[in-house]
Amino acid sequence: MTYIVTVQEAVTAFADWMEPTDSELDAIEAEMPGILADVETLDVQIALLDQAPTELDQRRVRRGRRRVLSERAVLANRAVSGAVA
């Protein structure tokens, strides 16, 4: 019987070389408003999975989608213009 083993060392999430760089952290910080808008919209949609949405719920979903689109547009415009947050 032949055993199959890996030749690489085990990779853990706590390895020193796996820490995000300053530029990666800056990129995450610049995208944070869009990320938070996505999270809030998903929270509303998840809350509505098991019930029929009311008019107020539908407004919340539309408002969340508009906010996500707005944040994405701001981020895209910033990327095109070359501006950094």
C-alpha cells in the first residue's frame, strides 16, 4: 500500500507572512462604506426570507440597493480618477 502525503508544511491563519500589508488594509478601508452597505442590505433581505414583505420592508430593500449602487459608483469614480481615499 502506498501512502499519499503532502510535501508542504501546514498553513495556518496565524503565520507571520499572512498578515495584510498596509496597502491591503488601506484598500479595505477605502471599500468599507460599500462593504457595510452590502451587509446592511443582506441583513434586510435575510430578515425577510421567512415572511411576506410589507411596503415598508420593500422600501428598506430598495433603499439598501440604492445605497449599495451609490457606494459602488463612488468607489468606481475614485478608481477611475486615481484618487486614494
